[in-house]
Amino acid sequence: MITFEDFIRTPNGSIQLDWSLVESTVGFNIHEGLKNFYSRVICNEQYSIEGKYFLKETQFSKPIKDEYDSWLSLISGELYFDLHPLRTLEHYDRIIQLAFTRWTGGYNMGKRALIGSIYADVGDILLLFNNDSGAIEWNDPGYGHFEIYENNPYGIFADNIDQFYNKLSTKRNSI
């Protein structure tokens, strides 16, 4: 079983992917941070990489809209997460394309790939990689306005993929 710590200890680029094929399939360039995420491990039969973390509200960036400040209390504290790296190399270009499209319900949510979830008392909070900025965002599409990304509670979980890994690392959180 691959743990989160195994995942982040595995060097970026351990899995060789043809990124020009992926970019041709999705129709745009893939951010280096997302390449980093997908080029570490293949999970095979393991659906996702699970873990838990403990973060204080002060360790999050302030949500984009003031009205979503209260959501920080829902995604802080001790919570469980799961991440969705590749499970197979077969049709990996289409699997990565699905990360950008499956979760959107057909709506235009920008170039955001679903890379995992946080399990909170209110349900699943999505972890999305913003391909334009490289930031990892949190979003609660169960709030009731799914068709418009900005009408849901959302904010920045981490400014980049390395900060994301660091925030979720148990070594960092074993205070």
C-alpha cells in the first residue's frame, strides 16, 4: 500500500509520461506542479492515497470571498484526505483529461483538475489543482451553486504543489 509519505518521498519524474500526448488530449499545456503530482507513483489497485492532517485555520490563505471565512473552520483541525494519482499507465492521457472534466458536471470551471478530497463534517470538500496558477484550491460544490465555481465556498489550500505536500505531511504535522 502506498502511503502519502511514500508518495511525497518518491521523486518527481519517477513515472515517465508523454506530456505532449496529455497536452494534445486536454487541449492546453499542463502546469509543472500537476506534472509533479502525476509523475510520482502508479497506485494500481489502490484507488487513492489516504491520510490525515492537522492544520490550524491560520495556516490557510484567507478565502477569496469574506462570506466563506467560516469554511476554514470546516477544513482545519484533524481531518482525513485522499488523493487521486494515476492508477494505471493505460490511457493515462484520458485519465488526466477526466480529472479536468468529470467533477465539473459539464460546466466551465476553468482549468482545474480534481486531485483529491477532504472529508469534513459537512461532506466532501474538493481539492483542485488550478492549472493556470499552480495553486491547490479547496471548493465545496455541495453548497448549492455548483454550476458557477465562484458561487461556492472556495479558497486556496496551498500556493503550489510543494507547499501542498508540506501541509499534508505527517512529519510537519507531528507537533
